[in-house]
Amino acid sequence: MAFGSSDTRANVDIVTFDELLAEGESVDVDGWDFSWFHGRATEQRTSWGYATMASARLSAASASLDIETGGAEVYSFALNRAVNKPDVIAATEAWPPNLAIARARLAPLGGSVAEVANDAPLPYEDETFDVVMSRLPTITPWTEIARVLRPGGTFLSQQVGHGTNRDLYEFMMGPQWVDPVSTIERLETGARAAGLAVVDLRQESPRLEFFDVAAVVVFLRKVIWTVPDFSAEKYRDRLRAMHEHIAQHGSFVSRGERAFIEARK
């Protein structure tokens, strides 16, 4: 997710809490496009440049797979900037609204998208792909990734770390348990257990800033694991407190957790 640079903010007319709440509830949250947030929220970018790395790996691949592709926004971006596109372009997605968006986006590139539950086996033969990618997956199926990778093949992934946006979800829900095992430790353990060699492993905490409560509502409706039982009606009191916080401080600041791993078979 990236909403824009940290110095980008639109001039938004002063509106009431109820108007902002209604706006936040009216926005279409299908797909994985965050352009609506321009000027309403910003997210600091990670230093590693996932899409650029993905383009470089795809340029040298003859067959590629993107797991949990969402609407294939980042996958198609990386493919369009690859020097050479793979002959085989495949992706998986579980959520029907995203599935339709991803198929429409990848069809012009000759890509296919299989409907696959996040915890289901991958519907591909052994040693099919040179590159397997996954950006912000909910589950990383290490054994399946290792199975479908060719010898010498690469797995590339940017992941959501434990405790990401803790400031935001604890503002809404109160104190929550956070896994004491670090994200990079979990990733390294999973990769090595599947027989993959870890080539690169990093973690950062990018700053996330919201400039009005409508942006908070849209974010929580879109990134549904942040507050799993979220609805504007159920959390109205906390959203009003958020609105008052932003009015007083100019924004609400949270910290994401992002990890990057590159592993090779």
C-alpha cells in the first residue's frame, strides 16, 4: 500500500463528522487500488522498492506466479516495466471482487488468474515457475512455493509485519496481544524449513498518517484485518474520538510494519 509521498495533502473543505463518516462508508473498496487516499492519507515507502525488484526478476523469468495478487495492481505494474515479459504469467486470488479485477488487468498481458483459497494447495505442477511473488499475503504457503519453483527459482515477497498499525487498531479496540516472534524470524524459519536459501531479509516501520476520519473509515473497510469486526456504526464512538484527535493535532499517525524476503530454491 502506498498513498503518496508524506508531503502530499489535499485542501479538504471543513465538513462535519457525520458527513465524513457518510463519505467513508460510500467509497468503493474493491480491489487493491489506493489512489482515493491521495491527499487524505499518506504512507511512507519502504527503502527496498518491491515493484522495481519484481520487474528485474520478471525480466529474467520464462514463467511467473503472483500469489494473492489482489487486483493484480502491483503485479501488472511490475510486468509492464519488465524488459522481457515471461511467456507464462499466472496469479492466484481468493476474493471474488478482486478476482474479476485481476483477470481484467492481466488478460491484455496474456496472464491467467486462478481462484484459489489462501490456505489451499496451488493448482500448478511441480517446478513450473522461475519466479513466485506475493505482496502482502495473508498466508505464505512455503511448502507449495518450494514445490512449484524450478531449481534456482526465486521467491520474492513483501509482508505485513506483526503489530502493523498497532497505534490505529489499539485506538479503535484497546490494547491487543502482539506475537513476540519477529516477522523476519518467522519468514526465515519458514523459508529454510521449505528448503529455500534466504538471499535477502529486511524489516522497516513506515509512517502512516490520516488527515480526516473518512480516510480512516475507508482504510478500515479496505484493509479488513486491521480491525476485523469493523463497521462505522459499531465503532462510531471511537471514530468520533478519532475525528476530534485529528481536529486537535492535524492528523492521526500510525506505524506500519513491513518485511521483505528474497529466497532461492
